[in-house]
Amino acid sequence: MSHKNSIDLQKVPQHIAIIMDGNGRWAKQQGENRIYGHYEGVNSVRDVVEGAGEIGVKYLTLYAFSTENWNRPKEEVDALMELLVSTISAETPQLNKKNVRLQAIGNLDSLPSTCLEELNESINLTSKNTGITVVLALSYSSKWELVNAMKKIAGELSAGNLEPADITEQTIEKYLCTKDIPDPELMIRTSGEHRISNFLLWQLAYAEFYFTDKLWPAFRKEDLFEAILNFQNRERRFGKTSEQLTQAK
Ligand code: IPE
Ligand code: IPE
Ligand code: MG
């Protein structure tokens, strides 16, 4: 039986973030080069987006390329950028058909212009869709995002538009790439690595973390459902005691 049938649809996380890791190792296991793993990873993305949409997840953020990934060999970086362009252009009609809205976060201006153009076109073409929003984290790192936010806030302070005493959590959130997007409740990382690799440091402050040994190209919607079931069996206390939570029910 599919894990899907056991999911409580009233308690599906509205935002799930995924660190899609393990493409290179998966390819190596198949006796192929790393780039083959990235290509195969696209099938996982398609399946997981579909699965998340089926159960009513509102936002799915996918870590696709980090600031640090620019330090990989040039041929791998070039292949990833090409894959990004070809995937976005090939998938956009399907995104529209499935009512999926595409967005992106990160230092997008650092992407090659062909990539950025393709991305912006797809974002525009899907902007009216009302189903799941897929947020691609591209050339993204959380420290970059926070430095950027602080620069903008400092600019507002020196222009006299903001007083230090008026800075709140909401002020900071307004300057993050994720403004208007609720924080993820669940963060999944594949490939057995137990770290967050500069991903959404602020936004994951109270997220539940789920780690699986599955490598990204082997991950499918059924694995996503399993992660959600695991999430639904946890008690999220937000600093309170377990008794307080039971009494409130
Ligand atoms: C994740 O898979 C994809 C990107 C970081 C772009 P990796 O390429 O990191 O694969 P491993 O971790 O080396 O196996
Ligand atoms: C994190 O994976 C970034 C993405 C999945 C895009 P990495 O493979 O780059 O992270 P590290 O190097 O294991 O921390
Ligand atoms: Mg990796």
C-alpha cells in the first residue's frame, strides 16, 4: 500500500524544502560520469513535484545549485547550466498543464544569460498558476542571502527610512529572497549527508529535518510520502512542554 493513503491531508506541511544530493555518487554506482546523475535527477524532480502537488503541498523549495557549487570543475558547472536551460524550456508546458508556478531564489544575476532568460520566461509563463509553487534555489547560499539583506537594511538605516529600534524579525524577513513565502516545516536531504550546506539558515530555524540514505536520482514521490508520514508522527513543541500541547487540544 502506498504511504500516500496514510497521510493526514489536514496536516500536510505547506512548505517542504529539499537538498537534492547524491547525483554524482548515484552515477558512479551505475558506472557513469557525474553529469549523467544530474540528468537522471530531473526525473526525480518531476515525480516529486507531482507527488507534492497531489497531496496539497503549497511550496516546494529545491536546492539545485549552491554558491559553493561554482567551485566545481568547469565542465560540470557548464553541464549543470545547460541542463537547467534545457529542462526549464522542455518542462514549462507541463508546469502550466499541471498548474505549477515556478519561482527562483538566489544570486540569479550570476547565472549565464541564457539560463536567466529561460528561467525568467518560465517564471512569467507560470506566474498565474494557482497550484503548487516550486521555488528553485539557484546560485543560492544562505550566508549570501543574509549579507545581502543586511546591506539593504543598512541602506535603509543610513537613508533615515528605518530606526535601529524598529528592526524586527519581520523587517529581516522582508529583505530575504523568501519574502512572502512561509518558512518550511520540513527539510529533506538525500544521500546520507547530515548537514544543511548553507541552505535557508534563517528559514529553517524551526523546521523538522528528515535525512535519507537514498541518492537523489533514486528518490521518488513514494519517498516523499514516507518523509511526510514521519513528519506527521513528530511532536512540534516550539519550546513548550508536551503537556502544554496536549492540554491545548
Ligand atoms: C547534488 O548532487 C546536485 C548538485 C549539488 C548540483 P551532487 O552533485 O552533489 O552529488 P554527490 O553528492 O557528489 O554524490
Ligand atoms: C548541496 O549539495 C547543494 C545542492 C544540493 C545544490 P552539495 O553536494 O554541494 O553539498 P556538500 O558539498 O556535500 O556540503
Ligand atoms: Mg553532493
